[in-house]
Amino acid sequence: MWCVCVCVCVCLLKVLLVLFTESGGRFTVVGPEAPVFSVPGSDVVLSCSVREEFSPNIMNAVDMNVTWSRSDLRDSLVHLYGNHKDLNTDQNPSYRGRTAVFKEQLKNGNVSLKISNVRITDEGEYRCKVESKTWWSDKTIKLSIMCCFQHEPVITVEKYESGKFSLLCESKGWRPEPELQWRNSKGVNLTAETETQPVADLFNVKSRITVEKIDSYFCSVTQRHHEKEGWIDFVLELTLPLCFD
């Protein structure tokens, strides 16, 4: 009877030890929830780290496999680290020589991806998957590419008919899609018809408005700025003449 109890206790202890060991090896991959912004020609880091499950403590990722990928690409592999080295034989050709993980920081749980010389085509959702021998976790991070304007907004008078002026505002070469707003000299926003056209991964925007009063009219094209969290605001003023032939 005593032997049976001892065996049962030993078995239970082994089970508890196994469960404790396995749960101790579990981890979570964490990264930003908001999109990461970058501009063509720059370098960007998609921050990602490995933490103990249900704990803020970091985990050593040196012996883990780290896979960065994009599901929207036919060749989905962006970067692969495993067996203590980069394994990029099957890497998407467009990323060749432009990606890196911070190997010296893996011991601190840092599995971030650096992309050099950013291109417009780099925009997309990136999956960071980290695997150990007993567990895995992943995190998806969105990268958005912003382009500076190519052309300042230009206002032209399209036509004059029955005492009304038709004004056209155009601006080209934006990314991501901008917003356009008309206002008068008092700062009052005016209702207008606005059209956005995608052209070669960029956006052209134009808007028409019909006015009757002689006034100063402003066309503003705005885009959220990723660094200063402000607005890039381009303004052109058009003062209508007293006479229109």
C-alpha cells in the first residue's frame, strides 16, 4: 500500500514538473498595434519582441526560429533566421540584401526586422512568427509607405456661366490617399465634389466647386504626417476678378 502511494506521488510529481516546464517555455510575440509608417529610400524597423506568456519578462530568442513573411506575395518569405544564422535561400527577390534581424539583440527577446532602402512595394502586412521546440507565437504588423507630394495644388477657373464660377483644384503624387478641402476667406469649409485616382501606386486628387460670390477661395490637400503627428497643409489662394470676359 505504501509503495503504491509512493508511485502515485512520484507520477503526479513528474506530471506537474512536465506541465511546469512546458508552461514556462510558452511565450508571446508582441509588436505595435498601429501601422508603422515610412517613406521611400529610408530605413524602417518593424519592432517585435518575445515575452513570457502572461508576463512582461523577455525571453532569449537566440535558439528560436524567426520567420518574417507577407501572405499577399507569391514568394512570401521576407526574412528567415534559424540555427543561429540567416536562411534566406527562398527569400522574395525584392527583399534581397535589404533585410536584417538584430542578432546581438536576440538574447534580449528582440526579433525586430530592419528593411533598408524602403520601396513603395514594401507596403503591406508583415507576419512575425517565432518558434521554439515546444511552442510558437506570431504577430502581424502593418507597414504603410508615405510619399511626399509631387505637385502643389493648382486652382483653375474652368468656366463661368449664369453668374457662377466653376473652380477646379488638382494635386498629384500622394501616398497614402490624401484629403482635399475647400474653404473661403472666413475659414468656412465648402462642400465640393472630390475625385481620387490611383496612378502607379500613387494618388492624384481633384475637386470641383461652384461659387457665386467674389471672395478668396482656398484648396487644402492634407495628409497625416507619421513623425510629427501633424498635418501637411498646402494652400493656394484664388481671388476672383470683378469682371470675367
